[in-house]
Amino acid sequence: MNRAFVLQELTEAHEALTRMIQEIRDTPDYDSGELFAEMPHLYHHLNTAWNARNVSQDEAQHVSDVTFKRWSAFPDDLPMFE
């Protein structure tokens, strides 16, 4: 596992989630529109942490658009509460 890369992505997800939580607390009219805009960013980092967990540092630094989209996709190898 590329620990540094996973940690980087999870840190980004943590920061995004912390920001979202604070915005919801501070903004009385925060609604589904804002949530809709922010959730893809959060999922991108979580999904990338999982999907790219075994890439080399070189692969992590030189990412094509196709690979970026593949890493951002919801994992198909992560069972969810079956």
C-alpha cells in the first residue's frame, strides 16, 4: 500500500468533510444544493484513497485524465453492508 498517497487523499477528505460540517453549522440556509456540490469532492478523495492505494509514487504523480476518473469512481471491490 502506498501509505503516503492514501494518507494524502484521506487528509483531503477529512478537510473537505470538516469544512462541510462547519458550513452546515454556520449557514442556516445550507441545503441540498450545497451538499450536492460538495459531495463529489469528498467522494473523489475517499474513492481515490481506496482505488489507488497500491500505486507507486510515480504513478500517483503522473495521472492521466482516464486514470483520474477511474480512481474517482465508487469502488467495485469494496463490499458495502451486504
